[in-house]
Amino acid sequence: MTLGRWLGLLVFIAALYVLWAVRQLVLMIFGAIAIAVAIDRLARALLTLQFRGRNLLQDRTKAIFGAIGLLVAFFLGAMLLVVPPFAAQFRELTELVPVALDRLDAWFSNFSQQPLGQWLQTVLPNPDFRSLLTQAQPAINPLFRGGFALFASTLGGFFNLLLVTILALMMLFDPLPYRNAFVQLFPSFYRRRAITILDRCRNSLDAWLLGILLNMSIIGVLSGTGLALMGVKLALAHGVLAGLLTFIPNVGPVLSVLPPMLVALLDDPLKSLLVLGWYVIVQQLETNLLTPMVMSKQVSLLPAVTLIAQIFFATFFGFTGLVLALPLTVVAQVWFQAVLVEDVLDHWDQGPRWLRSSREGAINSNSEQALPAAVAVGGDDPQTPEPSDS
């Protein structure tokens, strides 16, 4: 390798190290871009609203403010609907956990007297449930008492979200300078192509947002309706929470089932099991029906790719990487398809050197075999005839 190539390799390694050192900042910037794309999509939808043949909003700035107002109203309403009831319910849980455990013990004791319970005792070992609860209760109670500490630890995350929102608004109101600055990082011959790829990324994020919003709405309605029919307290709040946590595939449904199960446990242990069964049904419906029908039409992401991306980004970037795993995967897929597949592999006609040499050898051997056949057919060597004197 020449000195220039060695220097280029060192610069590339140094750039990767710097990006790794500031990876949380890079994730925050990407989160700001995703929020800006979502607000811009809603603003463009508001620009299309008409009343008596005239557009209600004819200015993009007004549409952006309208979109921000709608989003703020939605999230404030969701917080007022979910947080205060859960706070009161959480205090009730800390007081009634021993009572609920006693009820659960009594239910298991009664179940053991039933025919099915007696049959299970002959198949499975008979544990001392009272002893198990006695050992588990000292470990469970501190978890409930640590709610305030958990809230305090999330305060830093709230300020990070506020910073990301401010960055998103700055990019949203004047996006061209930021896009042009990013495009300047590419060689001059590739900048127009980079702009095209960025537009494709925005369209893919738009499609993903529409798909995930539809999924969140359906899951929230199904979860809340089922809990209301079962008589679980705070069914509406649980439904909203289930819909919001659908934003995080595979992990969100597991987190969303814990609050309604704990609330149902205060009334009846059997109701808690019914809640678990209903959430399993809803999760299977989302995995096997909603996601293939909705997300595959919007963004072609394979389920295995989604799970691998979540594991990868959660491992290297923590909880923020887990939340942004899907939009990061959508954007990475667009760049991979455009740069590597379309611009490199699809135009790699000649192939590597060893393949070119083998092809040239095959062509030469075929030419040598075709020459005697031409001589046998023509009777003379295929030489150019000499011009006659006449």
C-alpha cells in the first residue's frame, strides 16, 4: 500500500473511534431527525386539509405549529390519562401486595383440592408455596418502594428528550442548510446521488411511521377493550400504555402486560391469568397478522432482521438504541440497498481479477479450438488474400 492509502486508512479508523466515543450524541441527533420527519409528515398532511375548496393552512410554518400543537396535546392527554391513576394505583399496590400474595396462596390451596390440582400434584412436585412467598416477599417489597428512585433516575432522560426536541425543531424550520452540510461530506460526483438517497430515507421513515401508528392504535384499542370486558381497573389507561409501548417491538408488549396483571391481582388471581392470556392473544395477532399486513406493505423488514437489530443496538447503545432500533434499521436498509447493491454490486460487471483471468483463458482456449475447425471447413488457412496485379 502506498503512503496515501495508509493515511486514508488511519483517518478512517480515527473517524470510527470518534464516532464510537460520541455514539450517544449521534443517537440523539438521529432521534432529532426522526422527530423532525414525523412532525413534517403531520404538517404536510395538515397542508392538504381543505374547507369549501380552500386549504385551511397555506403556509408551511403555520402547518408546523399546528402539527406541534396536536402532538403536544396528544402526549399531555396521554400523560394525564396514564400517570396520575398509575401513581395512585402504585401506592395502593405497595400497601396491598401482602394481601394479594395471601389471596394467591389461598387460591393455590383451593386449587390443589380440585381434581385438576390433585392430578397436577401427582405429575409435578408439590412445592411449599407459603414458604416460597415468605422468601420472595422481602425481595418484592423493596421493588415497589423504589418507585421514587426510578422516577428520579429518569429525570436525566427527560432532559435528553427535551434537548432532542429542540434539535428537531431547529432542523424542521430550516432543513436545507443541515442537509447541504451533510451532503458536503460526500465527493462532488456523488452529492446529487446522496440527496436522492436522503429523500428515499425520508419516504421510508414516513411509511414506517404510518405503519407503526396504525399498529399502536389497533393494539391499544384491543387491549383496552379486553381489559374493560374483564372488569380490570384503569382499562383505558392500560390500553393507552399498551399502544404506546407497541413502538418498541418484542419488548414493549412484555412491559405493557405487567401493570394490568398487578392491578388484576388485587381483585382475583384468576383475573390476572386471564389478563396474561388476553395479552398473549393480542401479541400473537400483532405478530402473525398486523405486522405482515401493515408493516410489510409499508417497509419490507423481515421479523428476524428486526429482532437482530434490536439486540445489536440495545447491546451497543443501551435503552436509547433499543427505542431507535427500527428507524435506524429502516435508514440503514435504504443506504445499504442504494450504495452497496445499486451503485456497487449491480455495476460490478467484470468481477475480481481471478475471475477475469479465468474468463480470458477460457476465451483464448475457445479461439484456439475454433481456428482448426475454420481451416477444415475452408480448406485453406484463414489468411487475408493478397491483392492481384490486375
